[in-house]
Amino acid sequence: MQTVHRGPGYGLRRPLARYVEPVALAACLGLAAFLRLGWPGVNSFGYDEARVSLLALQMARQGQFARVGIPSSAGVPNFPAAIWLMALPYALSTDPLVATLFVGLLSALAVLGAWWLARRAWGPWAALAAAALLATSPFAVLYSRAIWGQDLLGPLAVLWAIAGVLAVAADNPWALGLHVFLAGFTPQVHYAGFTLAPATLWLLLRYRLWRRWPAILGGAALAAIAAAPFLYTLWQGADGLRTAFQQLARQPVQVDLKALRQLAQMGAGANWEWLPLGPSWQWPQGWRWLLTAARLAAGALILLGLARLLLWLVRDLKGGRRDWGGALTALVPAWALSSLIVFTRHSTPVYQQYHLAVLPALFLAAGALAERRSSRPLRTAALGIALAVALVQAFPLVQSLNVVAERLAPGGLGTPLQWPARAARSLMDGRPVMVYTVGADPAFNGDAAGFDVLLWGYPHRVIDGRSALIIPAHPAHLLAVFPDLPVLDEAQACGLVRDETLFPRRQGEPPFPALLVGGSEPQGFQTITPVRLANGATLVGWRLQTLADGRLRLSTWWQLAGPVIPGDYHQFNHLRVQLDGEPLAVQDVLTSSQAWQEGDNLITWADFDSPPAGSPFWLDVGMYTWPDLKRVPILGATGDPVAPIRLGPVTGNTPSGPLHLP
């Protein structure tokens, strides 16, 4: 009698079942895509996302190869691999929403990859259970909706697992090389990718894969080549890299169970609400009960699945099954526990997102309970519980995304991408956009980097709105990230505002104010004989006013007649009640000189506590370079060229009114 081969899908025997599996898979993948790609623009776009995006744009559009990544929570910079990967969507579009959807799409494909792994190894019931849990895992969903290096760990880990199982089951050297490469490359995307290394080492030892040393060497060599630019920069000591790693090496080591607690919470889907909704969020009583039950059920599935896999693994230690089922059974327990190996003993902070690379393994372990060799009642119960958990998790996720799209939840998700993107698009009418932020260096300020991305390719400048107002020679838009930035008051006081628009954000958040400023000269200043500095700035006027809180504000008007000499210029402002000796007060301010252009008018200001009433005082001003602290000389000076420009004397008559200018 001829033996009929039964494939891995033999568990679905009846004709109707042929259609059940593809429909169920489509529903599972559709839900995964809906949760990851739905609500476009309702995602974080803070410093990390904006900085990665800006570096990726510079790489994709300007050819500036990234050798160092953004800072990590460990206090050292990341490798640049996340920037390289994000350069792919930015090569297609400069819109950060496209890059965000790119990350979400990869995460949805990871669900398909996990299903395929389990399907080949353990059958359709196990595959659907694992895919459903991964599709609706709150942490897997929320960490797939932003331009974060951590958000790429899950998809890379699934690809790494497929390559590893294929290397064993099909004895494929190319797959082995890819597996080893990804084990070395994923930490270059984010350091938490090191959690894949113990599982790779286990797989190599378990199946004696060192015999395939050319494939291992090739994969390792490619990973080393990818790491070479960063390591060369580290060796050179550029940007303080070596010092940062030396400081990290001196951190005390601690051993605790924090990683275990975090991994358990992520697998069970517990305490995820603080990510989008803040720590004070509370679900209604009925939903709390349902979520608690779902978390207990998910945790039980994972624990029982891991126990079963470990039992199978122990029974097969001598046999070493090299088929799909044997390879995945050997890999998943080591994969699931590898982050505990890496982070139980640690010298850096440990955060939940550090476990994203092992999260798919937990759900694959849960799916193993529905493996084809299990009894039908066990398979039915495991799959039914997994689907119930998935449905219970999906509804609160939908609700949370609806909430963060509409209003601010204290301590939750910051302003979603869609709101600053809408403001930036609305102002692209041919006039330049002057963006005023709190800090203007995109290497350190998220708003500065973010608007550099949103306005990429459009005439714009980013300026520190706490101390500088730059007025172009032609009309321009002034966009402030906060309505209480002092630059808005200064623009009004100078009589330059033609129109004002408020771009809304979510309920509970202040709007983005935008002013249309004219190209005319500022008003309300006491003019002086122009004093020209060597950097291209010429002081032409000043103004004093008493603020509502009783402090004194000095505003100075500079014309950038040019030639403007590039540099980082700060302005010093000294208040004196005596002409010699130390000043009574000193206020140094940023001038946002990186945004200067010839023909601009520059207004700077500094606030002082009011000097003693009834006595005259003077104000000394000037500029200096940073960080070498060298004063910018006065051109054509008859005396000391680096002496300050002295304004005054000034006599105040009343603390609540304007001060008298002689």
C-alpha cells in the first residue's frame, strides 16, 4: 500500500476547513495592519523620532553618510543602523508619515512571519494562536507606530528566527549566514538587539552548525563591515564617544528581577496604558475585569507553552530533530529567555522596550500549546483562549488611539505627528517659515529637528524664541511651538504683525500660533549711531520696558548688513549702576546665529531685576563666540575694539511704567 504524505496542514481535514484558515489568517493580518497603520499621524514625533528622521533625510537626500546614531538611554550613542534603515522610506518621500507607516508595515509583516514559522513547524492551529496574540499585543502594537530604532527589533527578530530555523531544517548555508548577520546587525539598530546573541549561540551549539563555518564567517563579516564606520569613529574618539563608553564601563553592576517583571508584563499585556494614556488612566470596572482575565490567560498560555517546549527539548536532547518542528522547538525557549540572560545582570537602566526582540518568541511559545500533535480539546482550548485574549486586547487599543487622537492625557503620548505636520503644510504658501522653539539646535532639541523634517526642502529657519527674533527682508511666517514664547510679544511690540493664525492641537494642548510678519523695519526703538561688529551685525537701536512682573527688559535691534561671518554667537548684557567694577547683573542670551542671513533685522532681549530706584544705570552689550568665549570686535573702533557697547545713562521714574530714555 502506498503511503500518503500528510503535510503540516493535515489538521484541517474537512472541505470547509480549506477556506477557514485563509479567512482566519486574513482577519488576523488585517487586524494587525489596522492597529499598526490605522490612525495615520497619531504617533509620537519627539526628539528620537525627529532626530532619526533628520539624519535619515540627510543621508537619503544629501548623501551625508551617518556614522553615529542618536543617543541611547544608556548614555552612549547608538550605532547608525536605524538611520540607514529609515533612509529607505525617506528616499521615497520626505514625509515622516511615510516612514512611520513603513515601520508599521514591517511590524505587520512580522506577524505574518511568526504565523509562517509556527505553521511550518506546528500546524495551522498553533500558527493562528501565535499570530493572533502577536497581532494584538499592546506592546507590539504601540512599539510599531513610531520612527524608533526599538520598533524595528520585532520585525528583525522574526526574520532572524526564520533564517535560523531554515538554516537547520533545510541545511541552508545562505540562511545561516543571514541568521548570523542579523544577530550581529540587530544590536546596531538598537543595543537591545544583543538579546538575540544567546539564542544564536545556543542554536550553533545545539546543531553543531560551526561545521558550516564559511557561512558563519560570512555573516559575521558582513555584520562587522556594517559596524566598522561606528567603531572607527569610536576609535578616533570623535564627539566624545570614547569618553561616553568609558563612563558607561565604570557604572556599578546590579543584579535584580526587573527584566523578568518587565518581560512578564509585556507578554501578558499588562500596564501598557501609561504609554499612550499616562499613569493616571483608569478603565471602567467591566473592562478592568476583562483585561485582568485576558492578562492572566495570556500569561498562562505563555508559561504552559514554554514548559511544554522545554519538556520536548529535554526529551529530544540526544535526537536533535532537524526538521522545522524540532528547530523551532529548540529555538523558541532560548529566544524567549535570552533577554533575561542579558538584562538580569546590568549596569544600565532596563526599560520595557529592551525586550521587544524576544516578544514574538513568547507568543510562539503560547501557540505551541495548539501544536498538531496535541489532543483536540487542548488545541481547541488553546486557540480559543488565544483568540479571546486577542479580541479583548484589541478593543482597549482602539479606544486608546481614539483618545490620544482627540485630547491630551496627562503623562501620555505627546503631541501626535499630525498636528505639527498640519501647521507646517498650511504655511507653505511661498513665504519662508521662521520656526521659533525652545532651543534651536536639532542635535539636542526635538522641536527643532522635527520642523526641520516637516519643512524639508521648503525655505525655513529654526530660531530660539526665548531670546531672538529674526525678521527677513521680505514677509514671512513666524511659527511658535508654544503661545507663551517671548518672541510673540516682541514681534507685536515691533509693530511687524500683519495677521495671526492659531493652528489647533488636541483638546488640552495649546495651539501653534503663527504670525505673518512684514519686511519693514521694527518700530519703538531708540536709534543710535550704528555700531558695526566684525561678524556682520550692526547695532542700530535699543528699547527698555518694564514687564508685568516688575522686571526690566532690554531689547536690542541689530541689522545684519553683512558680510555675515558664520559662527555661534552669544550676546552679553550687563546692567551697571557704576561705570567701573563688576556689573550689578549679567544676562547672556542666544542669538540663533545659525539662522542669520544678510538683510535680516535681529531683535534680542534680556530681562533683569529692576535696579535701585532713583539712581542712573547703564547697559553694556556686545557679542562673543561660543565655546571659545572670544568677544567679537567693533569695526572702526577708536579705542579698545572688544570693549562693550555702552547704552545709557538711564533714569527710571516709576516701576510700573516705561523707563525714560535720555
